[in-house]
Amino acid sequence: MARPTLFRVLLQERCWDDWAIFCEHFEVKARELAEQARNPRLADVTVARKTFNRWFSGEWTGRPWRDTGRVLEALLGFSADELFSPAPHVMSARPTPHDRRHLRAALVIGERWPTSNLFLSAAGDVADSWELLGGDVLDGTTAAVQFHPAVRNGSSVRVLPPQAESVERFVRPARRGLLVGVEEREDDLDVYVIDSSNVSRILSRSLPAGQGRELSLPAANLLDDLTYGILWAVVQLDDGLLAADQALHDEGQVLDTYLSLPRSAVSRTAESSLSSVGATWLASAFCARHVQRRLEGVGRPPQFWTREQTGEEAAGWLFFRHKADYLRALSERFAGPASPLSRTFCVPEALVLGTSAYERILLFLAVTLMELLGIRVRVTARPEYAEVDGVALVPGERAVVANWVRTGAETLWQVDSTTSKFSLRAYQEAFGDANAHSVMTGADPGSRLRSLADYLALDWPWLVRRARDLGHCGVVGLIRPRSRLLSVEPVDDALHFLGSLGPDR
């Protein structure tokens, strides 16, 4: 069944779903508008019963005449385009109408980020919900959400909940919640987000209940492609790992058995109790340990090839605690000016065009973190290299294969270690060609990252400015992971580094 239009939901909430009742309100507003606009013609605008029925049923696909549309917009507080488009996911109209700002925010979020669905509750004592949709790696999850009016003042945003008690009920520690501040600005609005654990901390430091409590959050928490990408990834990674926590504890005890083998490929059916995120974490953690063990005794820096191509795949580099430890350990061991450590990505142009900006930003931040740690990153756009193994190549000596990304529906990971001259030569040719045609050019990290931003169609000045602002406040002020396996410190490091590359304020 098709979702109702916003026009229908608003009328049901106001009990104006009868043509005669609707016309009373419409005609009053038409006369008020005529007087305000000094346009007597508006006072004569009416809506025929047949037109009303078509609007209310949702069968009508056009737009009202100009004067009719002006009265409708003034009466209901939304543009004609919004009124006759599908409403946010609403279970049914509420006895008390939804706040207009909250509805507008839900519409804006759902329109800007198709991986978001906002479900607005029909009951005042039931929280609204925000569904985040995953893809090949992330499982998708739902968080409670609560909307409040907000006012920005410089670098902070003041949120004034109408009832402090409703916020205190909302920030129950056992549930992930996202509080959204909405500030209207003429024809647009700004949305600011903070997770409920941060709200609880703020409330615990503020005045006692009943003494004018208010919330203040950083203006850097403005919801845009940077903050949405971080929220989208962290909330899903967090819930996915918590859902698999016991299974990961049990399976982690048998990894040493596989580490003793030079090659292994573990079936996903053997780990059927794991969430997709849990399986990804387990495979990633095992592959990191496999690579480090097989590189013991190697004296010169290997060349690394990584298979991540999207922000969803690359999010692990930013938030899995073991991935940051792995990068730092390799950097401390091998990175240096004389023979720098390198890592190559394959990101075909068609994939760039087919992914949203927030995902491209996550991929970009993962590369930024590597450059910060002294790892020279190269990115090839050639699609023929999309299926090259994840590999650590010591030229002329060995290749340590560790695949955990896009290994197929049946396999968690595929690892190997080979000294075959044929294999070594094939990997070396791929590295040589990809490195010679990298889209990341420049002698320093700033130049290389700027060229990557251009390739990924990201606004460099905006990205540097937003990274500086959010890095100054810290991602933990936006969202706090609950799983012990996650950390936001690596993405904070990447944001600080990126923010330092741009011009001064």
C-alpha cells in the first residue's frame, strides 16, 4: 500500500478530513492572506469538493493553481511539493498533531539520505524511530529518535525540550537513541544530532529537574554528509557487534588454530550465528593477525594492496579498534622517508559515480588516516584491478594474501602465503601499473589528498573546514560506541590531520 501524502496526514491529525470543515479553515486563511498581501483576489479562492477528494485520496498527481497553493502553504506550513509528496513513514495520524518542524526534518533527512527511514509514532508516549539501511557489510538497524526545536548561537546549539521529563525517559541507557535539534531558517532548516548517551551526560551536569534544564551541543554536530556518514557507520557497526558479542567471544578462541596454517578459507555457514558486521570483524581481525605473523623476519617494507572500494567496506579502518592498532604497528615497523610504506586501492570511476557522498567521505577518511600514519596511498581507477587479492608483497620474496572483503557469499576469509615466482610477478605487475597511474598525485599528503578529493567529487574547502570543526569537538560528542571492539579515536585523528591541511580560519 502506497504511503499517504503529507496533506492527508496533516488533515487527519487536525480532524479536517471532511470537505466542509476543511473549507472553513481554508477560506479563513484565504481572507487573512488576502489582507496581508493586499491582494483581494486571494479572498475568493475556494476548493471544490471533487478537488478536495482527489487531493485527500492521493490519486491526484498534479499541483494546485498558484493562488490555491499559496493559501494551502500558509494554512498547513509546508510547500505544495511537500504536501502532495509521500509523508514520512507514519503509522497513523496522532490525536495531537505532529510539530511542523519535526515533520519537515523527517522529510529532509529521508530525502537527502535514502538509507534513512524516519517512522513517526502515532502515540505521544512512544518514541519515533530512525531506521538506517545497510548494504553488503552493514546489517541495518533502528534507533529511537526525538525531535526538538533548536537555536544556534556561534559554535553551540541550544536545544529547549518542552518537557525535561520526556527527554529523561528518552535517554534510557539500554537503548540507542538520537536526539535531533531542528532550527528553521527561512526556506530551509538545519538539523543537529547527538546520541542519547551524550544527552544523559549533559543532563547529569546541568540543573536539577524542574529548574530550567536545557541542552547545548556543538554546532559541529550539524547533520550533513560528513556527520551522517559517521552516524550511519558507527550505529550499524555498534549494533552489529553487540548482536554478535557472545559468538565473537567463542569464535575468537579458535583463531589460533587457523593462524598455524599457511592457508585457510573458512565457510560462512560455520559462523551462521554471526551478524554480517560480526563476520566482517572476525575475518578482518584474523587477516590482520595472519599478515603480521607471515611478515615476521621481513626487513624491508612490503607493498600492500587493499580491496575496499566503498565507504561501507572502508569503515572498519576508521572504527574497528584492531584495524587502527594494525596500521600503527606496520607503520612503526616499516614506514620511513627512505623507503616509505605504501598501500594501493582500486576505486573505479563507475563506482565513484554510483555511491553517495557520505560513503565517499568515509573512504576518503580511511585514506587520510593512512597518510597520517606515514603510509603512501595510491588509488587506481582501472576496473580490471578490482578483483586483485588483498596482499602484502615483499618483491622477489613472498606474497601474503589476506582477503576478507568481497570474498563471496560462502567464505569469511581466504588467506595464503606464496613464494611462487609466477604469482610474485603477477602481483608486482599490478602494483607497478596501478602506482604509475594513481589518481592521487603530489609530493606531500595534502596534495595527494586534495587530488583524491577531486576524483571522489568531494568539495575540498568544505571538507577541510568541517573536518577541523568536528575534529576540534571530537566525534565522541556526536556518537559514542557501546561495543568494546570499536573506537572513534582513529577518525578523530584523521579529522584533525585533514583539518590541519587547509588554510587558516
